[in-house]
Amino acid sequence: MLCASLMAACACNPSTPESGAEAKADHIQWSPDERALIDSLSPLPPLPPSPTNRFADNEQARDLGHKLFFDTRLSANGRVSCSTCHVPEMYFTDGLSVGKGIGLTRRHTPTLMGPQWAPFLLWDGRADSVWSQAVGPLENPDEHGLTRVGLAKAVFDHHRKDYEAVFGPMPPLDDTERFIPTARPVPSRKSHPQNMSWGLMLEDDRKAVNTVVANVGKALEAYQRVLVPGPAPFDRYVEALGKGDPSGGGHLSKAAQRGLRAFVGKGQCINCHNTPLMTDMGFHNLGLTPTGVVAELDLGRSRGAADVLSAEFNCQGAFSDTKECQELRFLNPVFEDFLGAFKTPTLRNVAKTAPYMHTGQFKSLAEVVTFYRTLPGKAVIGHRELVLSLLDRSIETGDLVAFLETLTGDLPDKRWLAPPPEAGARLKPKGDAAGQP
């Protein structure tokens, strides 16, 4: 989703006309202001620390997370793994409008390449770390469909040795009288049978299960920290400019250069797709018309902000490895602009992660640009982003698309794109899609 980005994005006015000399040259001559903006988009910064997860850079935790990511046994039907939705060869997306696991989810599956820098994850920002986000799909009935005790028991049965090498002894999860396999918390439905089973367990046993589940998330985060965007032609272009080559080493076509000029200039795409991750990490209401399985009212960030504040696995919770939680401290769920707003996605590898928007309703980047040209309808809830205006027709669709295609980098090392060799045939790299958008 080119979110609020081709947003003011392309909210726009025509690109600066090329001079006669530039029209004949094979490269654009950038002004100092344009260069400053371009330089702000590359290179990718170092991977940030994960304060809530002290195992984030632990190699044993990473290797355990690698196994867990591809393990279909971590699902109620034995057919869904994290990789069924986040397919490695598809830049850790699934190519579907909405995620599909045991059932259908409500939103499009986002990529796992880039969220490592984000303060809030998922389309509505209801998780504040990669590890806490990873827990959600495992318990979601439409995705992996496990109960909380069932998840802990699956790790106990199949990964106990690796788990204990990192996190220490597991509780006796084979004692099904103490650890009821059908138990999980369902706070919104007190009379739900699984919630009632959860309530029958001792408080210390519930805490022991929660600790295992949190550690599963932390191992999955340790693995996902190797899934970062690779350098793209755009980065090589910026590097060459920095070395004094006005042609940028020939890494961008003339069309892509024109698209870049629109992106950082009068198109103002950079207003929302800024920093080397090509996202402001914010949330915006584009006034998208609901479609398909997401046709019901979706509160977006308003609901997500409330959810993350109350989440038991958030930064302030008992399972976080820090209590320095500035992002949560100042979060206001009733902020007016949050209503119907969704996260600005990274544009890194965007040409490989179709379809687009949180609804997955646009099949191509050209369709996204067309949306910003027309801005049909009005916001179903809340108000459309106030700075969003029509993309000027003098900005060529092909130029913007050509530039966005230069943001595709290499996939991570191939060892991370499939289950480890010793993991066994049950750990499958792909399948029906699932995930928690």
C-alpha cells in the first residue's frame, strides 16, 4: 500500500520540467535540495536494538525461531506455519488480498522485511514489538488456531531441547490435568469454553504458559531479525551520486529518475514515505472503499491503539525485558485522526509485494497510482487524510512505477528461506497463506 504516501503523494503538482540539456542527457541534474532529500532515503540504517527482547540477537534463539517459523505442527490442523502466509520467495508475503490460514483474515498480509525498525506493527499498530506480534497469529482461530496451552505443548513436544537451551526448563506441559490443552484467555468472551478452561488453571501455571508463549515470540523475532531488506538499485544509485558520478552509475533509468524527482519533489510522496525504510511509521486514513471480507466497519488505528495499551505482551507487561516504554506512554487511542487510519507501509521491495493497501484491493502499482489520481468516494469512517489531494496528471504513472521498482533488493541469504535441513519433512516452507495483518 503506498499509503499516505503516494499520499500527499502524490498529492500533487507536476514534476519540474527538464531543461533542454537534461532532456538530452541520460541523467537528471539534481539541485542541492533534491540531493539532500534523496540522500535521506539511503542507505538502510543499522538494525536497531530490541529492548523488550534480550534474546533478540541470541544465535540459539534465532535458530530455534528459524525452526518454529516453518513448523506446520504449530497449528490446529497441522498444515499452517508462519511461512504459509509469509512465503520467503514472495518477499515474505503471500500474493493474496487477505491472509488465508485455517480461515480467512480481515486484512492483507504485510511483509516481514522492514518491520524490525517500527515502533508499532500490523496495519492497526496493535503490537509494539516483533515478538509480541508473532504471538497473535498462533492463537488466532482463523490463522494457526492454537490455544495458548496447545502452543506451549507443541513446543514442549517438538522443540523442548532447543527451547531449554535458550530459555531454561519448561513446565511439565505433559501434565494435562494442570495444563489443560483447550485453555486460552479470551478476555472479550468470559463464558467462552477455552477462557473458562484457562480460568480453571492455577495462576502460577497460567504464568508459566505465558512465559513459554512470550519466549516463542522472542525466538521468532530473533529469526526475523535476519529478514531485512537488501540493498537495491536505488541505493547503488545514491552511493554513486555520493562518489561524484552524476549518472548514478547508470543504476536508474531516465524514467525512474523522473519518478524519483516526482517522489521527492512536487509529488510529495516523501511526506509519508520517508527515511531509508520509505515509511513515516505513521497511520493515515485514505478513504478506501471497503471490499470483500473487510466490507464491515474497520476502526483501524483507533482500535489498534487501544488494543496495544491493554495487551499482556506489550512493552509495559510482565514479559517485556524493559519498562522504558515511551511510545506507549504518550499513545492516545481517542486521537481523532486515528479513526479509520492504517499504517504507512515500507516501500522497500514494494514491486514484489502486490496486492496493495490493507484491503489488498489493488493488484498493481499502476492501480495504486490511479487511486491517487481519482481519490474516489469518501472515508467510510473518520476523515480522509487532510493533506491528501489529487495526483497531478502531468506526473507519469510509468515514471513513478519505474522508480518504485528500483527499491527491490535481494532476498536474505538462502539459508533463511527454507527450514533448516535437520528440521524434518514436517517443516514446510510454504502452503496456504496465513498471517496476522
